Amino acid sequence: MVSIKSSREIELMRDAGKILGTAHNEIRDYIKPGISTYEIDKFAEKVVSRLGGKCSFYHLYDFPGNFCISVNDEVIHGIPSKNKIIKDGDIIKVDGGVEYKGYNSDAARTHIVGSVSNDIKDLVERTEKAFFEAIKVCIDGNHVNDIGSTIEDYIDKFGYGIVEDYVGHGIGTKVHEDPEIPNFRSTKKGIKLRNGMTLAIEPMINLGSYEVYVDKDEWTVKTEDGLPSAHYENTILITDNGPEILSLV
């Protein structure tokens, strides 16, 4: 069942989103060659705690970290590790959630470390742009499929692979709520969007094929062809005045 948030719930989700957005900005400035993904994760945990929130991914479905940190061909759900050291030329996907007084936010960013090819720069920029194209149709009366169709129409012209096995979602008292929000066109319109809905929209775009697999750690999702992937996500609120991004500071 899709929940419509009350004014009180919306304020709490704004607070959760502000904490997460601020944390992402500090994480962006912290990432550099030579540090491990474990260090990034511990830094993220400290920032969220300092700001009064809790890392909602910690032990969510038994995930063994605070944030998912995925490198290069790792799409999502990368487990923080002391042995995974960031180097020049990497792209780092940092995906996290914050719980504040029982309400959640969810957002992801892809960070470029040092120098990368123009192909990878374009991939990262266009994945972010796909999100901003998608939220243009997040208005009362449209349908979930309008979101995925908009992302697919924007991304298809570049020849990238759109991940199909993992999708966006509703969010509120739980990190994952109804509805599922694919990043591609569906044969069904899906539910109607209504003011007061809170959604996590998250294009996951591969430089090559859309095909992915789960690594032997049973968490990390990687591209089948070994090419890089990018991920961009925010929690949004549908309002009378259009979408409000709750996790961008």
C-alpha cells in the first residue's frame, strides 16, 4: 500500500533528508586516493551521528555496513572493506540512508576520483541528469511508468545499459516501501502519483550492457561485462508545486 504523508511526517522526512544530503556533501570532500572504502563508511557513520541521525542501511536485511560503497564496475550494494583502496581514476558510488525519529531518507552519489576518460565523465553526468529529467514528470496525476519512460527515453540515445534487476521505491517509516519505480518503460502505467507521496528515484546506468550479477559476497552487484556503472538517487516529495528534493543540500 502506498502511503500519503501527513504534514508532520513530511517535516520529519525533510529533516532526515537534510542530514543525508549534508552527509553526502561531507563524504564527497573526504574521498581521495589512498583511503579504503571502510574508512569512507566509518566517516559517513560519524557524520550522520553528529547530525542527529542513524544510518538506516546498517543491518538492513543484514547488510554489514553503514553505507553501500561500490567502485567502478560495482553497481550497488558494495560492502565497505579495509582492503579496497581508492585510487586515481576510480568512480565511487556512495549510497546511504538516514533514519530520523522513525522516518527515512535514501540518496546516492557517484564521485569521480582524479582523472577519468570523457566516456566515464559523460556516464556520471548523464546518470545524474536522468534523475532530474525523471522528476519533471513526478506530479500529481501522472503514473509510475512516466518516471521510467522518461529515464529510458533520455538514456537510450547514448547507448548505455539501464539496470533492470534493481529499481527505485517508495520510502517513509521503512527504507523500502511501495511502489517499485523502474528506470525503464513498462507495459503497465503503474499506480497514479499523488501529492504527499515520498519516493526514492535512482537511475543505475552502465557504460555497456544492462546485465548484472551478484558477486560471491552475496551483496555486491557488478556489471557482467566489467564496464563501469554510475548511480544517482534522491528522496523526493510530490507537492502541489511539483517535486521537492528532500535529500539535496
